[in-house]
Amino acid sequence: MNQLNTPKMNLNVIRTLVILGQSKSIYEGMKKLKVDRATITRHLEALEKIFNTKIYNIVGKKFCLTEDGKKIFEGYEKAYNLLFITEKNFLQEKDLNNGKLTIGVSNDVDSEFISQKITHFKSLYPNVVIKIMNLYTDELFEKLSQYYMDFIIDTPKYDIAKSKKIKIVNIDQEEFCFAYSNKFSKLEINSIKDLDNLPLILPITAKKERIELDDIISNEGINKNISLELDNYEKILDYIKQGIGVGLIPKRLLKNEDLFSFDIDIKKDLSIAFIEDNLCPSAKEFLKLFNIIL
């Protein structure tokens, strides 16, 4: 059997590369690692000697990986995250109410969608630290495959889940409507055609529902008068209540709100993606809130 060429390898050296690769800054790395510049340089030089290649450059104040450095970093980051999974699983098997839960939420999904679930989960396990990361779909699945996240919430992207290990479960369907305050109540707003020239408060163009809406408006020949574009539906709701315009929001946000509304045929499926073998006990408990039993 061939021996790995790692006579001087240790976890501190691996951790140095992972932290620097994530922070992209020598100075941020020094703070997180709690070591001086000389120690960081020594660790990086040790890695370059082991792999016999240049793995990084300093551009201004930025730490930049070479192409070879990126390959080494990706492998080490995955291994480093697996160490944390092992540690977290062991500790939570002893006491579920500890550790960290990292949840990725697509920029195409409103964070408020899981806010009630988080509140309920925290009432059961107050000491579990929950970290929410909002990223684009490609980045989320990449980090999930690198074991950086416990699970992700997104619209179904079966073509992106290339790994057979990644499981995708549909959990809900978001329905949308247009809502408006009593400022517009004297107008007859009963359908999408009645929005011609009215001030609209819409989600940003990157969201799936906005793309669908733009197609509908275009096909109906409606003059689109955009007043505000926002990436958060709670903010859209606030401006609707202030009478700024007629806004597109998920129907669930209408609950207990004194607003007028009409439905529009826009729906968005929501799903959770995860690697079952790497789910820690707290992640499994959280998934139970979505009726996912493992």
C-alpha cells in the first residue's frame, strides 16, 4: 500500500488552510486561529512542501488560493467539516440541547417561512445555536455536499442534486396573492387586469414568483407601474399597510391582517435537501417539524 506523503501533517496545519480559504484574509485568519503571522506562514509553507506546489498568493490584503490550492482546500474543508459532524453527533447523543444547527435558505425562499419553526424549536432546545445562511441555489448545494450545512430549504432543484446521497423532500407549496390597504378600496381591484397603472410593490426579479408574474403581466398587456422592489415579504407587507401600493405577497402573511386581497395563480413548491447519513440529532428533530421522520 502506498504511504501518504504527509510526514509533517497535523490538524493545526489543515485548520489554518481551511480558515484562511474561508475568510480570504490573513488578518481575519489570525483572529479566528488566535495565532501570529509567523505561525500561519509556517503552516502554509509546510503544506506547499508536502504537496510540492504553490497553494496561495497575497494580493493586497487578500488571501488568494492558486488552482492547486483550491483543490487542496476543497478536500480539506470537506474533511474538516466531517470532523465537526462526528463531534456534534457524539455530543448531541449525550445531550440534544447543545451544539450548532446550520440551515441554508435559498435567496428564492423567504426566511420568514421557517421563522415559526425556529421559534418552536428554540422553545424545546434553547441552547442549540441556529445559524441561517442565505445563498443562491448552486452555492447551497455545494456547501451541503461539503458537509458545511445540516440541510437546505429551497425550491425543488432535482437537476442540481447530482449526488445520489442528497435527498430532496417536498414540504409545502407557497400560494400568492395581491394585497392592498383601504387607500385603494374604492377602486375595483378584482383581477390582475385591474392593476394597470397602479403602483406595485413587488419582490426582486431574481425570485421565481416574480419571473412568473412578469410573464403574466406581459401576456395581459398590463402597464406595469413599479413603486418598490424588495427581497423580503415582511417589508413588502409593511409598505402595503402604509398604502404605498398594491403588493404581491404569500397568502400566509394575510392572516390577522386587515387588508383587501385577490388571488393570483402563482404557486411555488418548497423542499428540504439533506444528506441523511450526516444529519445530527438536532437536525433530525428540526426536520420532524416538517413531518420528515428519519
